[in-house]
Amino acid sequence: MNEKTFQRIKELTELQGTSGFEHEVRAYMRDAMTPLVDRVEQDGLGGIFGIREHENADAPRIMVAAHMDEVGFMVTQITDRGLFKVTPLGGWNPYVVSAQRYTLKTAKGNYPCISSSVPPHLLRGAAGQKNVEVADILFDAGFESKEEAIEFGLCPGDTVVPQVETIKTANGKNIIGKAWDNRYGCTLVLEALEALKDEALQHTLIAGANVQEEVGLRGSGPSVRKFKPDLFFAVDCSPADDTITKNGTFGHLGEGTLLRIFDPGLIMLPAMKEFLLDTAQTHKIPYQYFVSKGGTDAGAAHTANEGIPSTVIGVAGRYIHTHQTMFSIQDFEAAKEMLIQILKGLDQSTVDTIIAGK
């Protein structure tokens, strides 16, 4: 991985934007996409896409969609002591929420804050800490009272986002940071647009990122209705399950891009699977089959309009939906090559074959 790509990953993952509050990431994507496409358009919820028009108005329309939002929290109540309660935006394991550093984002400014925990000293003589619920975890920005918190601009509806620095591991093979789900997809979209800038594609390309994926795949419906693609490719990160064993598990770091054949919201169509396998094998791109318990924007997109053949170009990340995710540089490079070769290989005949399912 070259230094430019690493710096792009670092910038995108360190940006803070949870569901419904993606404006910092959107501004970054707009600036980066503008010189690489014919125009940039935004849908009504805030999804942003760069369009490369084919000279033939009847050429296939191919949509590549990341999502900009990361998991975070929304402030719901302020206590008399100046601490505050939250509700999760996206899926969180409550046991990883406590004793972490966050940014509180208010209309008056952004402030450091931490999530509360119970020191072991205060548990002595007790039966231990009970089951943890996110709603029971207080967040603390150091305000001394509710009145002081309000003076600094804190109010219900403000957001709280993890504060993390993105770094490489000692062996240089992996990266650790937050929000790889799904700044991975945002990075991949920009890298592919750059790589294909001077390539004559056989389709109109619509590439960018949706909003609010983490709270129910809400952004992909409006965007596919607006842009009306013939095929839809989500680019998204999935959970790795390889820390104990690779035997019988899905999502292994260092084994290539994910070929997601099934999740609760999407079954990959046979003709799409054949196209992806042919692409990977022809270009010697490492890949691994993946079955998921969670979904992506492809799950919402494929039932939109009159039905849109959809799939996911993915990578695995350890410990996603937490402060710290670890992912493989090699897997990212495989996914990048996969997306580039897919976009190079799609022409009218291939698209018709995928849609026809023959």
C-alpha cells in the first residue's frame, strides 16, 4: 500500500460521522470525487454520488455504493450532575462501550468526553457488576451541572462518536482504527475512480456513498430510486471470525476479498456469482466465500424499483462496531483490484446476461 492510500484511509477513518450526521464525510467525498467525474449529485437524505456518463444514453447504469455513517450514539437526557445518557446509533456490544474516549458534538462545538465505568474498588463486597445496557452507561464531558452542560451547548439530539487514531501494526501488514465499517467503502470508491479516470468504460458509472446504513439500510432506497441503476455493488466491511480458529468460520484476515453468497437480506444470483468468480480467477485476485448474519445496502437495493441484481465487494475486519478495528492491507488491495476489474469488465452483454440470469 502506498503512503497516499494510507493517508486517505487515515483521514477518512478519523473523520467523525454517525448515522444521520454524515456531513464531514460527505464534504470529504464531494471534494475528492469532483475532479474524477462529470458531476456530483446528492439525494434527499444526503447520499452523495459522482456520475461518469457514457456517451450512449442507453448504456448500462452501474452503481457502486459505500456508506458514510459509523456507529455512534445520540444524547437523550442530561442529568443534574452534568453527565448524559445516550441511545445507540447502530449495533453496539454494550460491554465495549464503557471506559472509552469519545467526541461530543454540539451546535456550539466539539468536546472530549468519556463513557462511565465502575472501578473494581467499588465492586468489592458486592456480587459484581450486573448485565450492562447502553442506556445505563453515563457519558461524562466533565461538566459540573446540568446548567453548565447546557451553557456549553449540550442538548438532546447531539451525537457522540469514538475518538481514535488510525495506525499500522508492527509488522506493517494490518491497520488499526475506527469506522472501517464503512470508510473502507468510501476509500475504495475514491481509489477506483482515480484508477479508472482515463479508462473508457462501457457503462455509465454512479459511484459514491449512502447515509444511515447502520440504522436499517435507510439510504440505499432513495439513492437507487434517484439514479435507477441496472446493477448495484455495495462496498462494505464485514465481521472477521478468525481469532480462535479458521475451521468452519467466515471472514479471515489476509485471505482476500469477500464473496458474500448469502446474508439474511440477500442471496447472490447465480449469474452474478459466475461473473465475480470469473473476474477473480481471470485476474488472480484472492477471494474467500462469506456467509453473513447481517446485511448491507445491497439487501435494500436489490428489491427496489423493478428489482436490481446486487452484490457486495467486501473485506473482513476484526472487532467491527467498536473503537478499534483491525483489517488486512492485503485484503483491501484485493478488494480494490476486484472492483476495478469488475468495472472494466461490465459491458452491455455482460449486464444483460446477469439480469437475464442465464
